[in-house]
Amino acid sequence: MGEITYIRGDATAPSVKGTKLIAHVCNDLGGWGKGFVVAVSRRWPEPEAAYRAWHRGRASNDFGLGAVQFVQVEPYVWVANMVGQRGMRSGSKGVPVRYEAIDVALGRLADKASELNASVHMPRIGCGLAGGKWSRVEPLINERLVKRGVAVTVYDHGEA
């Protein structure tokens, strides 16, 4: 069994060969504009447009916690919009991250990665604005992706 590779860099610019899935966590309110999605939108307009349309049409599609939308942005690059947080702000109900939803979404991500024979690239999902703890997210990634043989690289941005 492999393990997660950690590197410092930009998860929107993986420098490996083959098909790549760039995964990140979105909220269930249709909000897009803070955190990692800013970097995604700087590179490609399609993931944001697709996410907003998916949210608008939620009455008649699968949009909701645990759902994943796959958006092809280059011939060998896909972005996975994973709905893994309830709302956008920490408050009386705690932090927005929903580990169960991330777990379900990672299972769907693993299926797509296997189908495309793709590697997965991500920031520390659910641990920025969503307020999650990496000690809770990392085991989910190991269980859903690494154990299935999917190569996973986690990117830490900026200075050490």
C-alpha cells in the first residue's frame, strides 16, 4: 500500500505525467470565492461556472453533502468539486466541515480516479475555511484512495 505524498507547492499545477484529478471541498450554499477555489478560478473558469449551475439546479440534480462534480479543464486534468461543508461560517453549530460528507465524496473520487487511471492532487481539504482537522481528514484519504491504489499528493502552499 502506498501513502500520501506531501509537497510544498500549488495543487492547481501538478507536475506529474498522466491524468490528474484536482480535488477540493465546496460548501452546500453555492458560495465560491474564498480559499483554494480562488486559485482554481484563476486557472480555469469552468469549475466555478459548473458548480454555480449545479447549485442553481439542485432541485433536480444530485447536489448536496457528499456529492461530487467532475469538470474536465484540460485534456488530462479534471477538477473535482466535492460538497463537504455545511454553510460557510463557524458559529454556534460549530465548524462547517462535514467529515461524513467528505468521506462519501472521497469514495466517489476514488471511483473516478480508478476509471480515469488518474492521480489525485489536493490542498489539505476541509482544513482551511471549513475549519476541519487534518488528523480527521487524512485517515479518510488513506481509507478511500490510498488503500485502493490511487496516488495522492497533498500540497502545502506558501512558506514553511
